[in-house]
Amino acid sequence: MIRQHMKIFGRVQGVGFRYRASYVANGLGLTGWVRNDWDGSVELEVQGTIEQINRMLSLVNQGTYIMIEDIKRKELPCMEHESGFHVRS
């Protein structure tokens, strides 16, 4: 189990990225959150296996208008009692 903080760049705001990420992450059993950032990127923290996390990103990137161009990742300590994946404003 790992936790990653990500900053995702590309066509990721105004295209349903956050809600698609939440739907996919919850379906895969991941926990964490996602929100839009002031610079046009999307920021998220996600916890699960690396395979689940990579699968989530792959499925989100298949969205009709979504286009991930770059991802900056940083490892974080896991949060033991977190439940679900949520959209933050």
C-alpha cells in the first residue's frame, strides 16, 4: 500500500476530470481526494497499490475531453483510517 500526492497537467480542468477520478478511484477501492488548482492543474492524493493507482490514471485519461500531459508525483505516508475518495473544492 502506498500514498502519492500528484499534480497533473494538461487538459484537466473543465472536462470532468475530478468527478471521473472520484468515480474510478471509488470503483477500484482507492482512497484520497482530488481538487482543481489555481494554475490550471489538478491536485490529488491517492492511496492504494501502485497497480491500482496506475490503472486509475489510465482510466481517467480515457475520458473524452481529458488529456493528461504530465504528472509530478511524490510519495507520502499512508493514512490508516481514511475511507473513500472525494472531490474537494
